[in-house]
Amino acid sequence: MEELQAGDPTVAGPYQLLKRLGGGGMGQVFLGRSRGGRLVAVKLVRPELAVDAGFRQRFAREVAAAQRVGGFYTAHVVGADPEADPPWLATAYIPGPSLHQAIGRYGPLPEHALGLLTAGLAEGLAAVHDCEMVHRDLKPGNVLLAADGPRLIDFGIARAVEETHLTSTGMAIGTPGFMAPEHLLGNSAGPASDVFSLGVVIAYAATGRPPFGAGIPHTVNYRVVHERPDLSGLPQSLSSLVADCLAKDASQRPTVEQILDRVAIPDGTGDSWLPPALTTMIAERDVTPPTHDDTVSPGTEPEADEEDAADRGRPNDRERDRELHRHVDALLRLANLEADAGNLDEGRTFFQQVIDADGTPEQTADARKGLGWFETQAGNLDEGRKLYQQVVETGPPWHRGWALNCWGLLEKDAGNLEDARGFFRQAIDIGGWGTVMAASWNLAVLEVGAEDLEEARRLLRQSTEADGPSDQRADVLMYWADLERDAGNHERARQLYQRVLDLKQPPAGSIT
């Protein structure tokens, strides 16, 4: 961590920039602080990427997708502005060194730490893959070692950078020795490609060296595609698993769920999962934001009193935040469970408790959106409108888009078709994973009802080309195929039905 240098920005969006944390393929990384005092890692995009309009669009798309990724073993995306100059992305600040820094300074991790590292990264990848994303650049520099486990960072964002470079070079962008063979040969990176990279990372953490050696990038990449990895020195408990992860054929690799079933996690590892030297590195990075008024001059802070002394034995702010977020997540899941079960009063109660709690903006927006849908289905349209409006006014971008989409459906069912069109168009303008796909489809349905088939076809094409879940893409294609069949365009309908069949049978290692 370094002091800011001359010419460095001091703010990015709502965050004050405090220190330099380092740099990466996307740009410079700073330690930032929110207005409420929370620490974040803020990445500012490099100038040569920022001037590329195509990159900004891809960056916005990938950020919107990354904001959906949850799970304990990822550094959550808490904010971004693809339209800023330069564009920026903020994630939760993880006080700890990267795996690359830790191995470079102190050598390989002990066996018990390797088991926990493997399980934590597999769980983190599962959270990424559950959102139909791929990390694409899993490497030691993108793994942070925190006191309570590893964290994945930069998931999905590599794709925006990679596609920008591909436009001009035609070559896959990544880290030599950590990209899977199919990524190198055809720039086809799916969940199985992340599993390959995980195997390389674990081998590196266990031995202090990459299993395909070092040297000129082309030489290292040739070894990845054609030669066997050097797994000497791996603990017996991991050697078979890592070897399976490094299979050349993507279809022969285990899934992240299978990895979690196979990895051995020892019990009773003590107070820390890491060696003492690494816990010291974590402590050096554990920066606590000031809690007093920034206008207080150094040396004039009030002395600790008895109440301060009593606080020393209590959980710190970070621990309380984690406990609160787990509590709110549990309430949110209970709310959805009760709503799905038709228990109206219980569902409302839990949703309201989430809204009243001081959780994350994402949790509050999820609760308002869920309760809005709940009230709409119960016929309480004005209450639904009020809740959707609150999300649109205060929620994060992806949640705003989904609230607008839901609001549009409310107005469509109420017969307010022009209002519905307006909300669907706003949702499309906001963008985001799944949002454009759903809103374009909903708007297309309105245009079919208005007998404007050309506009409906344009919107259906836009929907099928947008990022989103493959099952929803199949539903849109089926709707479009039925439309063409009913219009007598049988050959076009055949093509669309075939696309549905192709979606249901993706090639090994691909992601749709």
C-alpha cells in the first residue's frame, strides 16, 4: 500500500481515494472510503481502454453481471460507473495479500491451508458460475488471502478487456500458464476452463512454481496445450484432484461441485488457517477507517474512557457487518420461501424486516422488489408501484432495471400499455445481465398485440442477443418461432426451433 502520487485522482464517484493498492490489466487500484466510512478497492480503467467505446459497453455489461455474484469467497462488487472519465469499479476491500505476494515472500502454503484454499476458491467459482459467468483470469494475483479464507476478485471483468484486445489482435488475452488449452486454441472459456486455472493455482500454492514452468509466453502456452504438468511436490491429498483439474479435455475435468466433494479439509486447524507470517501480512493491511470527525486535528482526539475500554472486547465493525449481512440474507430467503409457499402474512413480515434492517443496498432493493411483486400478485397494485419506485430511485443499477421490468408487467396487466412500454424501455436503457433480455421480450409482446410485427421481430432479436440465462433465451426463441409459424414463415420458424435445440445441447466446456 502506497501513498497517493502527484496526479492521482482523489475521488471516484462517491468514494474518497486514500492510498494506492497496486495495478493490474484493467488499471490502477486504490483504497477508497465511502461516505459512511466503509473501505473499498476502487479500480480505475486505463486510458487506452477508457477511450474505446466498445470496451465501455462490454465493461458495463460485465459489471452488471458481476454485481449479481454473491457467496462468501468473492469480493463483492459494490459500485461502478462505466460512463465516468475514467470508468471505475469498486469492490469490497479485503485486507490481505494476494496469493502471488504470499508465495513470493514466504513460499508454498502448508497442507491444511491448501485444503481450505481449494475449497474456498471452488465455492467462489460456484457462485460465479451460478450467475452464468466465467472468471476467465483466475491466477494467484486474483486470489486474496483474508483472515477467514480466500477471496476471488475480478470475476468476469477480464472478458471486457479481452474482447477489446481481440478486436485488434485476434489473440486470447490472459496469463500464460494459467489459461486452459481451449482458451488458448479457440478463445473458448467456460466453467471447465476456470477449473483448469484452479488446478494451476493450487499446484502453484503447493509448490511455489507453476506446473507448466516459466519462460517465454508462447513456450509456456505450448506446454499447456501439448505437455503434461509437473505435479511433483504436491501433497498426496491433492495430487489426484489437481491432475484431474488439469485434463487437456475440458469434458474430463471435475465440476466445482465435485471438487468440493473431494477436497479434504482438516479439522482443528487452530486460530488461523494461515501460517503466522501471513497473518502478519494481513494485519498490516487491516486498515480501519476513522470514526471521528475528519476535521479533528491530529493530537486533539479525546482520550479513551471506560465505555471505549468496554468496547475492546466486542466484535469490530467488520465482524458486525458480516453478522448483519448474514442475518439479513437469512431473512430475505425466509421471505421468499414463505411467499412461494403462499404464506402471505409471514412473507410480508420478513420482507419488511429486511427493508427495516441496515443491510446492503442490494439486500434492501431485493426485498423491496420481492415485496413489490408479492403485493402485485395479491392485487395491491398501488403498493407494488410504490415499492418498485423506491427501488428505481435508490437501488443499484441492476436492481433498478429489474424493478422497471416488473413495474412494466404490472402496468401491462392493468391495461396501461403506454406506461408499460415506457418502463420496459427504461429497463433496456439501464441494461444489465438478464434485464435487457426480459424487457425486450416483454416489449415485443406488446408490439405483437399492436400488430407491429417488424418492431416485435427487432425486439426479439435484441432479446436473444442480450446476456442472460440460457433457459430464458430458449423461451424467447420458442415464442419467436411460434410467431413466425403462425405468420406462415415456416422456414424461419424451423431455424428458430433448431436454435432452441442447439441451446439445450451446448458443447463440452462452453457456457451459453
